[in-house]
Amino acid sequence: MPVISADNLTALAAVLFALAWLGFWIDRQPIASKIPGVPWVIGTGLILSNSGVIPMESAAYGFVGQFMLPLGVALLLYKANLRSIFKQGGWVLPAFLVASIGLSLGAIAGFYIFDLGDAGAKIAGTYTGAFIGGVVNFVAVSQAVGMTPTEFSVSLSASAPASIIGLLVLVALPSIAFIRRHFPSPIIDAAEQPTDAVAAEVHPNFRLDHIAGALAIGLAINAAALLISSRLGIETYNLFVVTVITVALANLMPRFFGALEGDFALGMLCMYAFFAMIGAGTDAIGFIKSAPILFVYCTFLLGIQFLVVLIATKIFKWDLAEALIGSAAAIVGPAVAAGVATAKGWRALITPAIAVGMLGYVIANFVGVVVFRLLK
């Protein structure tokens, strides 16, 4: 029984926003150049939930995932200039495809290196599909390859902590001196240079009419997206519908959205609350009790993916930021990839992160089943 019960929504909301506050505070400290705020938010949330201070499941977390996340995505895209995006984020898609290949290669190589038992081929295929896509793909591929309920639960418990580690590595890579020396990035360099425009975003003017308007528009966009996705039977792609509507409006009315103040800061708050939810909902102990070899396998798979992406980045001279966002879209999905781009200040990569991450939902089942068939 956690110290704060799952039905104490007010206290849990306070914890989530306190974690977001911690992340923003870290981002303003010198340590942020080495370990930015996002890993601190996720890690602290994970420690609190796994030590019994807060629960791992709660309606408060569901509210963040179902409402604050899509609202945050909309807010972050109010100033999405497609011309700038296509110019600066053009290599995110190739990086995502290379990352997907890396995940597949890692799954196949790990199958022969680690003793995964009789369910090895099922696990390899399911993990490939799950990382390229998401939880929905995890379920779909696991059913397609014939996983038993026990195999499913054990595999699922091992994948979440590995995903968190992969995310932390991804966020930390741009802060490693060796990586920065060998993988140049004008996007990262520009984000690290303070300008008047950036300062205005970090310390926006707090105008209630702008704040209220930004929230009203964001919620209206989300309501419309929910209606459209439910009518079309594509609820899984609701975040993509939110993105399409917001980007269309932002480019049809650039002056209107460009004049809004405080929208990006509100979006950042939503994303940091989402990162807090990710940490709080991760069972870091369950996999130790069930199947630690699967955690090692997942970590190996992600390691191969990072290696393949970095090699491709070096060969094709991609911008490191684009490569990392493509990798993020492959291993943690569109929402978190967009959150990473936001937290790092790579604003031009937010829309590409969501777009290619959504592509992962489309191709993941096919790739996962192919890997299973190859290894069966």
C-alpha cells in the first residue's frame, strides 16, 4: 500500500507537478549541461513509485496521458512553420527507418546470443514491433505470434525499464563531449545559444487573455480530434489527428498563432507532467522478479539500435539532433520523441517527431511478425 493512495488525486497531482517543477529547475542549473531535467523527472518518479511513496497506477496518471499529453502537443505546435520544418527536420524520417532496422538487427542478434527459451522467437518479434510502434503494437504482435498470457505479462514487465534506460541514454548523448566532437549538430548548437527569442519563450509574458485563448484553442482542437478519430475508428492515431489539425491551423493563420504568448511554456509544462507520469508508472522491480534476462535482451536490442543510428549518422553526415529524434520516435514513440525535442529546444523537430512516430504504428506489426517468422 503506497503512502499516497491511488484515489488521492489531489496529492498525486501535486507530486506530478512538483516533479515537473524539479525538471524545470534542473534545466536552469549548471548540471543541466550534463544531465538535463527530463531524466531527473523520470528517475525521481520511478523511485517514488517503486519505493511505495506513490502508486504505479492511478486515474491521475490517466488524466495526464489522455488529456494533458494531447493538449501539450497542440500547444507546442502553434508556431509550427512547415517550410522551416521541412528545411530543418528532413532527416528525421531516414533516421527513424535506420533505427527501426537497428532494432530488428538487435532483436535477431540477441535471439542467438541470449537464452530466451522456447518463446524466444515470439519475444524477439513482439519486442521489435513494440519498440517501433507502441503498446498497441505490443498487444497486436503478441497475439499474432501466439504469446501465452504468462509470456505476455513477463515480456511487458521487462520492456518498460529498458525503455526508460534507452530514453535516458538518448537524452544524455548530446551532453557527452566525445559524441559532440564526432557528431556535429547545428541544431543543438543553435539551441544552446541564448537569444532574445529564446529568452522570451523561457520567460513568456503572462497575459491571461493569451493563456486562456491558447488553452481554449488547444482543448477545442483535442475535442475535434477525438470526434474525428472516433468516427473514423482510428482512436489509436488520435495524436496524429491532433497534429494534423494544429499544424494546418498554424500555417493557415500564422500571424494569429505567432502573436500568442505563453503557449509554448504551457506545452512544456504538459510534457514534463507526462514525463513524471512515465516514471511513476514504471515497475522497475517487477522485471527483476520475473525474467531479468529479458531486461538484458531489451537493453542489448536498444544498444544495437543506437550503434546503427550513430554509424549511419556519421556516414551520411546527418545532424545529431535529427538522428536522435528519429531514434526516439522508434524506441519511445511520437509523444515522448516530441517531448525530447521540446525539452532540448529543437522546436523544428517536434512535428517530424510526431509524424515519423505515427508511421511506426503503421509498420510495426508487419516488421514484428517478419522478425518472428525469420526466427521461428
